[in-house]
Amino acid sequence: MLASAYRHHRTGGFATGASELPNIFRRWRILPTDLPMTMRENLFRPIHKGLRFMIYETGLRLGTTDFSNVVDSNEVMDRLRHDLSSASSSCMLCLLRVHADHEERDLFSAVRPFVPGVVDGLIAQHGEILRRIERVSQMCDELSGLTDSQRRVDLGDQLNAEVDSLFTFYLGHLTDEETQVVPVMWQRFTDEQLRALRAQFYNRIPIERFEEWMRWTIPALNLNELFVFLSGMKAEPTPNRFADAMRVAKATLDPSRWQAVESHVGRDFVSRPPVS
């Protein structure tokens, strides 16, 4: 399957997400590579598939929540709400928030010299995402303090609408990153260099948060994506998080998919101590 960044080969232009692409991207044609598109290292698509999986699951859970039931609905909101005080929090909004921070520090900084305007635009989107996340978090706090059933249902409807708006914007943002940044990375960096960037990106993430991300990311990938992703991690310079990712894969994949991954990627992995 062709990568989305190359759809212009059929349509005459890049598919756009939340914003239009700069003219520089429209000048590009098929980028030179000796590998099929699906074999190139893609630092965004795996984690983005995990984020989309998380968004879809959360939307379903929120949409089916009975907000007149205080216990059940507060449990859903506890999972959703934003808690900046916890560096390793696994709440949904926390993961979206810190993902943006890590991208700006470790990935955007690498491509900024080539496309500063693109990076500035994506960082501006991060700011808008943060504002929307804070609004959702405030609504969760307000709803949690209510006891009147009808008022809880009414505010629950408003919360659903606010979350829908956040997720719609966020999904467009993910597409923008994939169509605007990935082609630059493939043009400017070798796969070896991209693997080094990814190792740096993951090594700086607390092990608890890395494992939480992988619990969403790994089950969201198809077999070919799993092979490329995990083989690439195995080839990263040490220290890396390959062993940690394989542990999560073994715990989250069904037996047939895990057997295929283990056979393809190899059994020679051992647990390494977390990288601080």
C-alpha cells in the first residue's frame, strides 16, 4: 500500500489535513529511494496509528457513557482528564499533551533547518490542541462535581461535542505531520539516521509512558508494519527500547501475530534496564 504522502502520484497533489501544504511540497515528485515506501523508516506513522486507535476507543467509550450514573461516568472522565502534575500519567489527554512536547524537542528540531515554516505551523497547531485539551479537562472537573442527574446528562452532551471537536482537529493534525514532515525526513535523512532519531526520542520518555504508548501502538499495526517497526528498533544504536517494545508486543498481540513477529524479528532479545 502506498504511503499517504505519495498520493500526489495519482491525484496531482498532496492530500491535505488541517492546513494547506507549502508550495515546496507541491514541487516534489516521487522521492528517490532504493526501498519500497512501506519499508522506509517512518517515525510518525506507527505512533500515530496508536494515537488514532486510542482516540477511536475513547470516542466510543465516551459516546456510550450514561452520565446520570455518577460512578461509571466519573471513571470514564478520570481516564480522560488532563493531569499535568503526574509525569508518568497514562490518562488519555496527558498522552496527547506530552506527545506534542516530545515531538517538538526531538523530531521537529531535526527538520526545522529544512522547513522552518512547516515546523512553526505544526507547533502552532500544538498550541491549539493544548487549549482544547484544557477546555475538555475543565469540563470533566465541572461534571465530576455535579450530583443532579439531568444537569450531568446535559453537560455530558456538551463534553461529547467538545471532545469530538478536539479529536477532529487532532486527527487532521496527525495527517498534516505525516504529509508535511515524513517526506522531508525521507528526502534529508537515511534510515540509519532516522533510527538514531527514534532511539533518542524513545530513550527520553519515562519507561512507564513508553510502555503505555506501545500498548496502544503495537496492536494498531498490521504485520508488515510490525516487522518494519520492530526490526528498525532492533537496528537502532544502543541503548534503545527494542526489548521493551518486544515485551509489550508479546503481552498485547494475539498468539498467531506474536509468533509471526517473533519469527520475523528474531528471538534474540532480552529485557534491558529502563533508560532514564
